Amino acid sequence: MPSVDDVLEHVGEFGWFQKQAFLNLCLTSVAFAPIYVGIVFLGFTPDHRCRSPGVAELSQRCGWGLAEELNYTVPGPGPAGQAFPHQCRRYEVDWNQSALGCEDPLAGLAANSSHLPLGPCRYGWVYDTPGSSIVTEFNLVCEAAWKVDLFQSCVNVGFFVGSLGMGYIADRFGRKLCLLATTLINAVLGVLTAVAPDYVSLLLFRLLQGLVSKGSWMAGYTLITEFVGLGYRKTVAILYQTAFSVGLVLLSGLAYAVPHWRSLQLAVSLPIFLLLLCYWFVPESPRWLLSQKRNTQAIKIMDRIAQKNGKLPPADLKTLSLEEDVVTERLSPSFLDLFRTQNLRKYTFILMYLWFTSSVLYQGLIMHVGATGGNLYLDFLYSALVEFPAAFIILLVIDRFGRLYLLAGSNLLAGAACFLMIFISHDLHWLSIVAACIGRMGITIVFQVVCLVSAELYPTFIRNLGVMVCSSLCDLGGVVAPFLVFRLTEVWRGLPLVLFAALGLVAGGMSLLLPETKGVALPETIEEVDRLGRKAKPRDNMIYLQVKMPEPAGI
């Protein structure tokens, strides 16, 4: 009886049908980018100062320019250059009193303006930006600045909870149904986010969008990897994640053209409805249908693939079946299996740390550039463009030099780049961006390689479980990353970079504690995992079919 891979080898492993399905499903990966890192533009915090009634009228009467108005009416920076006083405090002065003159108006009130009492921003803030963000609309600054971090953390909490739930739905009810349902809900929630009347509803919609958006990405990934043959599975998986990078580039241009956050949110949400057209262009996975004993439907789809590719189906197509792994049939996966032996326990903890670090550095570098950069749109674009050579490097060297050296070297590169950024002067902004781009390229490589390594280190019967558990640490990293970046930056601009450098350098060293899996047969039992580092068993190692929950570059 032929398997799906046998039939694909006969009718085309990556023919016209697979190419059409691949291009359609890549749109799902593109649409995921604004959800994952949209905080950079949606939650942008511009320069701001307290609104003081009467200042505008006094400035107009005296003919001040903006520089003079700020010099006379806004407190200066605090100790060590901290921005908090002039952004979050105002002089307790009645600017409407006629006694104030135009030449140093505070001179008559105190010998030194630094002795004047300061108070909170009772009347709101003035923001120096032509556009808007959730920060400017809901005044998420000063004591309320942590609410911006919570906004991004909510979507990552949704990723964490939803990844397991959506994975179950995809396995239980089918990849196509999961893709369509999550796409529809994702689009609706995106529109609701754009019209949210208050901050609480904004958080709720963002959390729910996180619950389904990652499931939509996963379903698209699983479908395309199950449609192609063994020889193309790794390449297609990497290119699907590269489509996420395309989404980042498009997001930077769209955010520049649409500087108001509600309009931007609509602009990235409404096109998601078009992804529902995949219903007519992408069928259900024949592998999933066979696993559900729906052989007749699977055979029809394989016959359709043959026709689209201009091939004749094999004569024994009607006997198509799914190859069942004997080990899978007699063993049921358990969470405790991930820690059963000393080696497996060590590998699990190392992989958990690598996933967590990857997310913290990836999202952290993106948000750090947004929080401390010059031109937000160009800086974001430059750092997004480096993800394309990252994918090329993986395809070029992973089978030549192995997984571990690439994984360790990329972690060290990202950590070293963060370390160098600490000592770059703020005046040399271009050099800081170059270092950030190098770090971004390194951590993008890590993201894609750690997914592959995770799958290759677990035996078949707990492979999906192992990847899901380890990659869930990626979502936890996304939860803490905004707090690490924005709160530590308030203390010292380089403090987040110190933490990122330490995480990356330690991850590089820990990567070398894993066994090399290049050219090694996929382990079927825990005993084979324990023997991985001792003796390699050559075999073409294409494993993406069995992995149902990797991340995009940057997740």
C-alpha cells in the first residue's frame, strides 16, 4: 500500500498545486506579523509634556517659539539625564495671571526656577507627534506607562494559551477548519480592536486575538508542510516563516503611510477577511484525513493534486494509507516523558531556555529600537530586512556545518551585538542600528534552527508534545519582554541590553551541550535519544511533517 509520500513522489512533490497552495497560505504568515510586533507602532510613545492651562495663551501673547515655550514653562531633565520630571511633572503655577512677563516669567516667583514646587499632570499631556497611538489616546505615560507593556503581554498570553487549544482543534477537527475559523475570528477581533472605546476592551480584544492568531499561523504551516514531498519540506517551512518577514517590511511602510493607530489597525485587519478565500484554493490535508480513516476523501484530494500538476495518479492510489509508527501505537505521550531520563531532562531544560531567550531577544531588540531609535519607521525597516539573509544563511549552511554550531554561533552573535550596543554613543545612531540589525539577524537564525533541533531531539511518540511544551516558553518570553525593555530603559538606556547580552551569550554556550542531529535518524524511543550523542545513524532527516507547532521567525 502506498503512503502519501510515495504518491507525492509520483505526482509531484512541489508542483503547480503545491505552489498555488503555498502562495495562498503564505498570506497567513504575512498577516501574522502586525499582530506579533504591531506594538512598535500601535503603542509608540512620542515626546510629551504636561498640559498647563494658560501656557498656550501666554506663548501666543509673548510670541514665543516652541523652544522658548519649553525653556520657560517645562521643568528640565532630572538627575543623570532622566526624562521623568519634564514629562510627568509641571510647575504649580497659574499661567493665566497677568503678572507674568515674557522675559523669564518665573523669575518673579522664585530666585531659581528649580525651587518652584512641581505637581502631577492634572490636565493631561501634550504629545509631539502628527499621528496617534494608544499611548496618546489613553494617556499611557508616566505612572500609567506599564499599561503599554500589559497591552503587548496580553497578546503573548493569548499565544501561550491558544497554541495548545488551537493545536488540539487542528488535530481533532482538521487543519482547514481550524485555519478558516481562526482566520475569521482573527479578522473580526482585529476590527473590534480598532474601534475599542476604552483601554479595558482594548486589552480584551487583544487577548482574544492572541488566542486565535497563532492557531491560524500554525494551521497554515501544517497544511503546506503536509502537502509537499520530503525533498521540499524543510525549504518550504523556512520560506513560510520568511513570509512573516515580508509582513514586517509591509508593516513599516503601512505604518508610515497611516500614522493614526485606529486606521492602521483597520488597514492590517480588513485584508485578513480575504484569507477566507483559501476555502476554495486549499483543500484539507490528506494526511489528516487518512489519520481519521476518511480514506475516500484523501484519495480524491491526491487525485486532484495529480491533475493540477499534470501527472497521472499511480495505479494503486485507491489503496492509499497512512504509515503508522508501531511505537506511536503502543505508547501514549505524557508530560512526564519529557523528563524521564537524565539526558532527556537536560535536553528539555536547555531547549526551554533557548526558546525563552529567542523570544526575549527577538521582541526585545524590536521594541528597544522603537523606544530609543531615531526614525522609527526606517529603523524598523532596516532590522526587518536582515531577516531575509538570515533565511538564506540557514538554507546554505545548516546541512554543511550542522545544527549546533549554527545555533551556538547565532546566539553568540546576537549576545555580542547587544553587548556592543551598550558602549555605542547615542550620537552614533547609525552604528547602533547596524549592531541591532546584526543581533536581529542572529536571533532570527536561532528562532528557525531551534524549532528544527527541538523536533529532532524528541522520540516520535512525544515529538509534538515536546515541541509544544518547549515553544510555549517562547510565549512566556513575549509576556515579560515589554516590561524588561520599557521599564529598564527608564532606569538606564543600556540596561535591557546588558540583560539581552547575558541571555544570548549563555544560550550560545548551552547550545553546545545538545547532541548534533545532522544526518542522524529521528529517534523512535527514549533509549535512542539517550544514544544520540554517542553514535550517529545517517539518514535523510526531514521531520517537518511530524511537527505541528513551530514558531515564525521572531516568535
